[in-house]
Amino acid sequence: MEVIDGHEVLIGTIPMKDAATMSGLEMMQGICAGRLPGPSICVAMNFRMLEVEEGAVTFAGTPNDGVMNPIGTVHGGWAATILDSALACCVHTLCPVGYASTSIDLKVNFVRPILPTTGRFFAKGSVIHPGRQIATSQATLTDENGKLYAHGVQACSIFKIPV
């Protein structure tokens, strides 16, 4: 267990043979509820999945000292990573049993700088197009007051899990 964004979270990987036995929604719900391990990137970046439903997810996190750039603002990579997680995971919720998804592109627009004092952020992702082989999604990154800091779009490849 690791503490992420003030909550204890199970961290690790899900073996492909196990992932192939559940739908993407079941997997994401298991991670969100703590029944299945979440990815270790969440520890490094201090964010976690907060909510999940079919075609939509929300991540919450607070940038820590390990994600600052040389001038003391939060590195754009932190925003891109939490957005990538929301964008990819919302698509993954639509994968049937035996299938998974992976990002094939990512476009992020940074609207304003993120300061270390800004606080907690929310990345909300939703599917735009649920294709059989390629799906697209969109996400926003906002602070606790709903102020927009970044937004992005992504395409994901849907593939049969090789087991």
C-alpha cells in the first residue's frame, strides 16, 4: 500500500492473463475501489483514480516537490501524465473481456501555469468516439474551484490481450 493524495492505495501490476478475464470497466472499477492494484506512476506523480463509470473517469492529485521545473512551477509533464491517465482509462472502460487499450497519440493544451501552491487538481476524461479498433477521448484538468489549467485529446488502439 502507498499513500497517494492522502489515501492508501494498492500499487502494482495486473498480469495479462488476469486482465484478459475481465472487462475494462471491471478492471477500472477494481483499481478505483482498491481491489486491484493501480499503476506505480500514481505514486511518483501523487494522483489516483477517484471515480469511474462506463466511458468516463476522474483522477485527483496534488503536485509534489518531485514534479517542479527549474523556475518553481509544476512541470507540464505532470499535467500531461494525469490527463493521459484520464484519457486512456475512460477508453479502457469500454473494452470487452479479453481486450485492452493503449494510447497512440496525445495532444495537450496548457492554459495557465500550475503553481506548487495551487492545491488539488481533477482530471476528468470522457470518450468522444468508441470505435472497435481506435477510440478517441477528451479530458480537462481543473483545480478545486473548477478553473481550467489544461485540456487534451487522445486516440487509443483497442487490441486483443495476447495470452
